[in-house]
Amino acid sequence: MSRPASREPRRLTRWWRRQSLRTRLTVIAATAIAVSVFMSFQVASELLDWQLRDTAENQLRADSRVLATDAERAGLAQVELPPYSGSGRLVRVILPDGSTRTPAGQSALPPVSERAGRVAQGGLADLVESGDSDEDGFLIYTLRAGDGAVQVARVVDDSPINQFGFGMLVIGLLCVVGGALVGRTVARTGLAPIDRLTAAAVRVAHTRDLDADIPDEGGGEIRRLIQAINDMLAALRDSRRAQRLLAEDAAHELKTPLTSLRLNIELLVRLDRRGTLDTALSAESRTRLLNDLGAQVAELSTLAAELTDLARGDVSDESTELLDLADVVVAAAAQARSRVPDIEVALDVTSVWVNGRPAALQRAVLNLVENAGKWSPPDQPVQVRLRAEGASAMLEVDDAGPGIDPADAPRVFDRFYRADSARALPGSGLGLSIVRRVVYAHGGRATVGRSARGGALLRIDLPAATPPAPIARRAAGEDSTAPRPGGAA
């Protein structure tokens, strides 16, 4: 039996949650008014009942004193009792032997109570009590008189209370209906900005038109909500614009290697179909063509990887940890040497600790080294220096190439930007853009200048962190804070 009963509150809760905010406000307003009217009725009824009872008691006391005075003068057995008029007060005399006298034709009163008998015997001076018969309720006042007592009673009339209650019920119903209408109107007026906001949001969702800002109206919470949604739309516009630019730039950058790759493959297929593949191309030409195909595939692979990395929108999913940036630089230099065998890297690094994501930082350093390797002459190494400078970790990568033109310097870190002098070199123009994004995500900055050897000097600085307690190195047993000797990677 308890299971169905427990379902009812849950049904009411589910029903309530399914209702609109306008309906909820209307129900709350009507309920609040109904409760207020009920409480007012209860208080007013109690006050009215108390006032009527107090007035009746005062009247009974006055009538009892008059009757007691006459009884003491003429005697309880001989005092003349007022005739009963058919309504109004009722009187009764209690004689010393306990018997009673009442006017002729008067309605019967309830029997004399034990406490009223004590008043007649002199135990009490007076007494107010309510006596209920089967049909009527009485308010009876008993007063000591001579050797007995006199009683004056009045039928309790509940009609004023009932009439008052009926009136309050009608007024309450009108107030509840009026409160529901007022609550509905207030809810409709107050939620009108939200309705317009919802309509605007639905319109944006259906039309995908992010350029239409929602008009700023209302005040307080509504205004803040509209401003927040407009800020969100602005962020979505920027994101969509960035995606469109990324797609356009990617299509532009992919066009050249794909075209070259397609032409070379078509040439090989055409010669193979004619059966002149071995005779039309010399061994040297075939080798050069295959090398071109390999370079183009490698360029496409690199571009696809960089596009994927750039389109992710964040540095990586790896967590931040306390790490020695020198280890990251050494690993990146070794990776660059394995990817580009002809590159030579001279390291001059000192242990500097930072809070960062090791894989993302290694990718940024690798891009710097590979970028410098494209410009350095074969007999000049890429120089990589890492040191602590104040509260920052300073990393510098320079080459002995021709350097960066001052007009190109402000756009070096832009996505897909390539100077005129670099268009003949392999690359996608994304490497330095990824460097800047990684560095900015770590709270640092990336700058470009001219090195002492005349080439480009790319510098990044990251916030340094407090190093952990010195730990022994596994291989050499040297202190982790000691400078590392320079050398070629």
C-alpha cells in the first residue's frame, strides 16, 4: 500500500517540472493569495468570535446583576421573573435546595452543572460557561444571589460567523482568480524578453546566421543573459571565420604539392601504358622523379599533421607537469637530427624548470630548429641556447642564413605566411604559427630578431618554475642544475 502512495509525490514533481515557467508563476501567485486569504479568514474569524462572545458576556453580567438585586430584595422564591418573549435572553433561579424556577413558556436550559451548583452554595461568586443541547448552544452566566443563584443565558448565534465566512469565501475565490490573472499577466510581461530571446536563438539555430546580434533590452539578469549570448555568438563568429580561413589556406597550400604529385604520377602512368617507362626516362631522371614524389608525399604528410595540430584549437590533451626544459630541448634536437640528417645543431643549454606540457613544448622547439635548419648553410650549425633570465626561461634559436626582412618580421608567426624568399623552400608556413600558439598557451611570448651571424634569431621565453630538490643524474651523476656543455646534436 505504501508503494502507490510514494508514487504520487513523484508524479506531482514530474508534472510540475513539465510545466512552463509562466504556468508555474501563475500557480505560485494563486496559491500565495489563497493561503493569505485563508490565514486572514482564520484570524478575522477568531477576532470576530472573541468580540461577539465578549459583548454577550458583558450583557449577561449586566442582566444578572439586575436579576440578583431583585432576588435579594424579594427573595429567590418570590422574585418576579420576566416573561419569556420567545427570543433573546433566558433566565433561571437556583433555590437553596437545588431546585430551579424559570418563566412560563421559556425554552428549557441545560441542567444545572456541578460548578453552577457550587456558585449557588457559595463556593464561587460567579461563573461563565457554555452549555450545549442537541439543538442550540448556550452561553450561561451564573451569579450568587441570597442563598442561591441566578442564571441568565443566551443562545449562541453562529450566523454572523457563518455569514462572515461565506463572504470571506467569495472574496477569497475572487482574489484567487484575480491573483491568477495578475500572475499570468506579470509572468507574460516579465518573460516577454525571454520569449523574444528564445525566438532569436531559434532563428539563429535554424538560419545559422551568427551575424545577427540579439537586441539588448530589459535590465538586470535579462540584460546580462542577452550580453552573454551575444558574446557567445561573437565567439562562434570568430571560430567560424577562423575555420573558414583555415580551410581556404589549407586548400591553397595543398594545391601546389597535390598538383605536382598528380603530374608526376600521370607521367609515370602514361609512360607505363605506352611501355616506354624504362626507355623514356634515364636512371638519373627516374631517381630524381621518385625523389620528387617522396618529397611531395613527405610535404603532404607534414602539412596534414600540422593542419591537424593547428585545427585542434588547444595545445594538447596532455596534462601540465613540472619539467626540465633542457631535457625537452635536447630531445627536440635529437628528433630534428633524425628527421633531417643534414642538419647540425649546436646546443648550449642550462637546466631551467617550467610548468608545461612536454610533447607540445618539444613540438615547438622542433619547429624552431627545423625552420632554422632550412636557412643555415651546410657548414654552419643551428645554435640553440637555453638559460634562465630573471623569472623566465629564455630559449634562443639562430641560424647563419640571410635573415628575415624587417617587412616580414611582424608576420613571421602568422599562419601560412611565407616570405617571398622562402616560397621555393619546403614547408607549409604553419610551423612558427604552432610555435606561437604553444608558447602563448604556456603564458610566454615569441619574438624574432637578427642573430650575431646575420641570420634569424627566434626567441621564446616562458615563466620559470621553482625546481625540485636536486636529483642525481643516472648516467653521469652530475647535479641537475649544472650547465650542460655545448655540442652538436
